[in-house]
Amino acid sequence: GAVVSQHPSWVICKSGTSVKIECRSLDFQATTMFWYRQFPKQSLMLMATSNEGSKATYEQGVEKDKFLINHASLTLSTLTVTSAHPEDSSFYICSARDKGGGPYNEQFFGPGTRLTVL
Amino acid sequence: AQKITQTQPGMFVQEKEAVTLDCTYDTSDQSYGLFWYKQPSSGEMIFLIYQGSYDEQNATEGRYSLNFQKARKSANLVISASQLGDSAMYFCAMRERAGANSKLTFGKGITLSVRP
């Protein structure tokens, strides 16, 4: 099956620093990638949708200057949490949709990145 | 109104028994897709099963089946012969309107615990 990787799997950083999370589709091309945030025992909240070569579309309430998303190629999207604060601590999950898939193909999810901001 | 509703707070099932996880949805679209995902404690989202709104047969994938009742707008997941490894959080999700940017909307999830 299709594989999506995320790096790093976990990261601890000091308040005020920036953290970059990479999401890669390993064996397929993804025109669309999605970034989610999940708090413990809660649902996945969509943060933004990114298309290769264009600006990301952010969901309401998500600060685009704080969560920078770059979808530079058909296999790579990055999420940068700028000037991170303890309230940004969360589980971040990326998801990719296969370019060659039908409209209702399932999205393939990365394993997630656990961010802890001290 | 919530698009995906999962109201069961937590479910317990005895190993080897079957369990049904409830999901209701709300949409005005005629064409949509329904999904179930499993999330173990490791955090990865594992795709289990998919049902299209125009599919006449209920979807099945191994021990998983989807009880699709379109008129009631329900898409319950049935897990047969539960195993200890089935203990996890389960999410129902829906995608409306075909297209590359169409989004998955998730329910709040159900925690399933399988007892030995």
C-alpha cells in the first residue's frame, strides 16, 4: 500500500523556537496533502490543505503566519511551527492523496509527529 | 450541526465476540464517501473500510463490515471475532463532493477496549 512518512516522529523544543515537520509520500505522487492537529483523546482537526506549487488553504482559526506550509514537490510537504509556545504542543499528522487515485480514494496518513514545547 | 456523530463514549467487548461502533452523518450531497479509521496508541491512522454513497452492497474487508443505512444516514462499523489488538480509537469520517481538495471530516472517535 501507499506509504507516507513523517519526520521527526517526535520533537521537544524550547518556547520561541521554530520547528519544521516533513511529510513525504514514498511511493506515489500526491497533488494534495493535508495537515491535521490532534489533542489527546480527541479527533483530528484539519489545519490546512496544500497543493503542489501553490499556497496552502488554511481552515478558519488557524494562523497561517504561525503554521507555515510548503508543498514544494509532488512528494514533499513541510509544516513549520514558528515561534512555538507550550500551547502548540500537540500531535501533528499529515495525509496525502494519490494523484492517480479516484475522487474517493482513501487518504494515506503519516505516522504523526509529537511536538512538545517547553 | 455536526457532520459526523459518534456518541458512544467507550466500548468494551469480550475477545472473540463481535462489536458494533455507531456512526451517523449529515450531508445534503448525493455523492459522498464514508470511511473508518483505526488509531492505536502509537498514533498512526489505519484505514479500515470505505463505503460509497452509491454502493448498493455493504462494504466488507476481512473482519470489518460496514452496515450502511442510507435513509437513516448511518454507517456503523462491525468488527467480528474481536482480538486484543483491536483495542484502539476508531474514527468515522466522510468526504463530500469529489475533487482533489475535498476534505475528510472526522467524528470525535470511539475508544474500543477488548477484554481477554
